[in-house]
Amino acid sequence: MIQEWLKKSESIPRKHGLYRMKAILEALGNPERGLKSIHIAGTNGKGSTAAMVTAFAKAHGLRVGTFTSPHMDSIRERIQLDGVPLEEEPFWQAALVVRKVEIRLFEEWGPFNYFEILTAMMFVVFQQEAVDLAIIEVGIGGLLDNTNVGHPIVSVITTIGLGHQDLLGSTLEEITAQKAGIIKSGQQVVVGPVTRECMDVIHSIASKQGPTVQVFGESFSLIEDSYQDEAFTIPLKQLALQGAFQKENATVAIRAFRAWMEATGRSMRTKLVESALRVVSWPGRMEVLQDTPLIIIDGAHNLPAIERLIQNMTDRIGKKQTLLFSALTRKDSQQMLARLQESLPDVNIILTSFHPSRGMSIARADVEMVLGSSKISYEESFEDVIERFARSTDHKSELWVTGSLYFIAEVRHWWNNRKPKEE
């Protein structure tokens, strides 16, 4: 069964290098070559930026395909047409096409891994649907990521911070070099707010490729809650996405969309961009599940994202805040917890577990092992913690749920399908 085949592929390790992906796409007839795409890399902000560019394209009447990861509720969310997850039948039809190629190439290449399959499926679907614009989010890094094929019209680097050091390098410069590996000759490159050291690496790589580089704070800016460049001023006060950093993402998204529109002989209309900003959504990032008392989920899955979460929480002075945290058992989760405890000394932190398909989540033993602190408690069931807050009558209380995106996905799925307990 095709669903079982895709599920089984999750246990196959990722392979370094793009030679396998290129062989798969060649066997498929190179569906990536005809796409007019925007390729998005970055430590954080990739998904939000992709969602905003998708909304801009829809508002301008374009047929748009969007590829992001991970998913929240359904794997079909990873491949979207006009902002809507691919329907069941075309999704599994595309999987079957890729499965047939795997059978043909099996003797030489062995089984395809999960991300190879989904990336190949995405290119097949976007070619079949003849999308005007393909928005493709990098999985991990950039240089060696399976999506780094073809020749996008615009490449975007949203932010750069420490994350996936085991795969990308231990310094910001090494990580930047990996992310800037998506830069290609003759294209437009849009760079979000990054440090001078990271920008030096990007300029060095870009100088060898010869693209036009547009930098946040130089070619375009965020000034007094508005996007500004030499031609446009677009207010961002009506942005539907929560969190101060989303205005930075919106600024990058607008510039990337403008660059793509002009490169394809089109004109960006500011009124359509403004209308799209009011309705854009991105699940699991500063998403409010309940207003009173406030329950908010935010996939802060690395240290830079934790810093932004801390900023958002400290902006709400006077509230009685509790933080519910879970992540995969990796070293960076220990660092994230330590940073939360240091920056939010008055916040009650509850550690919990969940049931990810890959690896193990933090468990009770990790509380003392990670921090040796009595300030952090542990509760096995995140459902019980959230349900307790949902039924609370203390309107000054807030519950912030954060950690791994896989944890956020599980919380979100449970919340949307839960039956509230009777009073």
C-alpha cells in the first residue's frame, strides 16, 4: 500500500549531496526545470514568509504552489495549491508516480527517503498543475538540501541563527555558508535581518555567482510598522500574524514577491498586498487557541525562536504566565530550557511529554538531569494541563505552549478534535 511505503520511508536516513535527488528528477523528466519559483532558506521565518508570499500571489490572481515542512495535521499540508492542502487523490497519485521511479532505480540507488519522496512529489504536482509561482521552503540548511535543484527566480534567506549544528556547522559563519548555498547566478536574492558577519559570508558567496542582492535595512526596510523601499510604503499594522518579528518576515516577503513579480514582467499592487496581510495565517506560530483565559501555541524549536518567544511573553507585563514545554531529546532542548528559566524567572515552567513518530520526547527523568531545578515541574499529560487552563476562570492567567514543531502539531491536532469535559 502506498501510504505504508511513505510511512516506512521515514526511517530511511537522509543522504548528503544532491546527486540522488537529481537522478530521481531526471527519471521523472525534470519537472523542476519549468517552474518559476521562489526558494526560501533561513533558521526561522521560512514558513511564515512562504505563507505571506502565497497570500500575495493569490490576491494577484496567480496560481500558486507552496511546499513547506513540517505539517501540523495532515501530510498533505506540505504540498499546497493556492494555499489549500493537496486533495487526497492527487497526493497519493503523485506518490505512486515517485514509487514507480523508485522501483526503476532501486538497484542503483536503493530506497528513497521521506524528504526525497515529498520533494519529488512536489515538483511533479507543481508541473502537472502548471502553477504560475512555486514557493519552495528549504528543509534543512540549503546547499545540500533536496530542494536545492532547478533555478529559482528569487532566493530568500530570512534569518540566520544557531540550529541543526550537527548538520550545518557549529558557527554562524558555517551555518550561513550552508544557507547561502541556494544562491545561483542571474537571480534576485533577498536577505532578511542578519548580522554583519553573516552578511559578509553571503556577499562573498554571491560575488562568485553574480546575482542581485537586496538586503533588509538597505534596499528595503521596516520603518514605523511599515514596509518601505524606493518605490513603495506598505503599512503592516493590520498584519494578521501575531508577534513583533512577523513584521520583519512580512517585510522580507513583500520584497521577495516584488522581485519575483518584476522578474516575470508583472507589477505588484500595494492594495492587494495590504488585503492579503489582513487574512494570512500560519498554524502553530503565535496561534491563539483560546482568548479567555489565553492559550497560545508557538513552535519555538531553536534558540533564536526561543528569544523571540521570550520577547513576546515579556511584552505582556502583569499577566500570570505558565509555559508548557516539550521537545525531542536533543542537546539544544536543554539549552532552550536553560534560556527560558534564565529569562522568565517568574514564569511557571511545566515540562511534558508527547509521542513523536521520530525519536523520543523529553520525559520525567530529564527534569532533574537537564537542570537539576525545583523551579520546573513535570506533568506526563499535556492534555490534562491544557484542559485545566481551558476551564479556568482566572482571566489573568496565560498558558504558552512551545517547543518542538512536532509537539505543537500534536497539541494542535488534539485541541481541534477534543471534546471539552462537562462542568
